[in-house]
Amino acid sequence: MLIAVDTNVPIDLAAGVEDTLDALAVIRRRIKGVRLITPPTVNLELAYLSQFADEASVRAYALTTLRSLSSKWRLQPVNLVPAGHGIVASIGSKICGEGLLSEEEKHDALILAESALLDARSF
């Protein structure tokens, strides 16, 4: 089973947020063979935050996360084939266009679309 995480999950892990650390431990304990992944939009958001976040602590957490996604927290960054990115953009636009998410949440719409294309659950 694949579980796609949102950008706040690796940021919280780097910050040492106990609830997030506990949630990850519970998921790994209860779901045998689970693979936790970071979809393309999450990877891009982390890269952006590592350079341009307003708060220095968020920049540091994003950079820490990028350096230790796989090794420390066993989160696997994934990508989609180029055609998949176009499909994701189309689905994300439709989600926002239908009012299911606001335009301000367009990256969340993309993450949902990526997760669906990867047949992953969202966390």
C-alpha cells in the first residue's frame, strides 16, 4: 500500500512534532508493507520552502527534510512520467474549478491528483 504525505508531514517530522512522529509509527506498525511517499508537488514545495520560506526555521526544516527524507524517515520521493504531470494539472484545475478546493489550495489539489494517479492513500 502506498500512502502519500502532504508537505506539512515532513516539515513536522523535521521539527520533531510528536503527534506526527507518533502517527507515522502507528501507520508503520498497523499496515504491513506500507510505503510512504512524497508526490512531485510535495517535493517541489519542500525545495521552494528550503530557499524562500519567510521563516528561517521553516527553511531549515525543509532543507533537513530534503536531505533525510529517505534515510531518516523512510519517505520515498516519487515522480510521474511527463504525461502524468499534464493529467495532474488538468485534474487539479477541475478540482479548484468545481469549488472543491479554493484556488489558494491549488497545490493540495495537485497532491490529491498525484496521489490518485499513483493509487496512494493520502496522509
